[in-house]
Amino acid sequence: MGQVTGLVVLDTSVLVEPIIIADTNLRAAVSAVSYAELEFGASLPTLDPVERASRQQRLNQLRAKFGPGLPFDDAAATSYGLITRFVLEAGRQVRGRVPDLMIAAIAHAHGAALMTLDLADLVPLEPLVRIVAPQFPRSGQVPA
């Protein structure tokens, strides 16, 4: 998980907090899958109106900042097959991890790194996708 250059796909887990992308050689992108997860989170019927509005505002800010999401297209589908086979061969489960693995597949298809807070879950994919941790402006700390 060393130095990364080029494109980095931001996992949904890092999009709920402001992050620092200190390296100016990095271009950040968001996947359409992350936008879908955030849309789901903003539309939960159990949310009070203030929280729903706050989540929708954050989603709108992210769309304005990062633009359209990288699609889950044919190249990502091929990468998804490779990644899920790798996960299953390692004796791990795919079920319950489909959105995360789809986002990893999008990163893989674009030759990009994946920035995530789900390090323990996604670092095992490192032979296929570069996994990096974010830094947060409040503390400058990288999550453990």
C-alpha cells in the first residue's frame, strides 16, 4: 500500500467524510455503484427529513465535484469475474460483498487504485487492485 499515481477510485466508505488527496498526481473518481449506494442511503424511509436532506446534499456535492460515476460496463464485468474467482479461490465469500467487489472491479478495469476504509476486507485483493487508505482533514490520520 505504498505510493500511488494516476487514477484512484473512491470507495463508498470514504465518500461519507471529507478526505484529503494530497498527491496532485492523483485523479479521483467515483463509481456509479458508489453513487447508487449513496442514493439508497439518502432515500431510506426511516430517515428523519433533516438527515435525508443532509445526505442528499452530500450526494449532490459529490456529484458536482467528481462528475458522472465510472460505469459498471463490459470491462468491469470481466474484471468482476476475475476478482470474484480470486476471492472464492482464497476461500472467502462473495455474498454480502457484491457492491464492494463491483467497485474494485471498476477500479481494476480502469487500471486505478481503490481508496477505501474497508482495508481488512479489500487488501487481500492487492494482487489485482492497488488498495490505499485515505487521510482525513480533521486529524490527518490514516485509519488503522
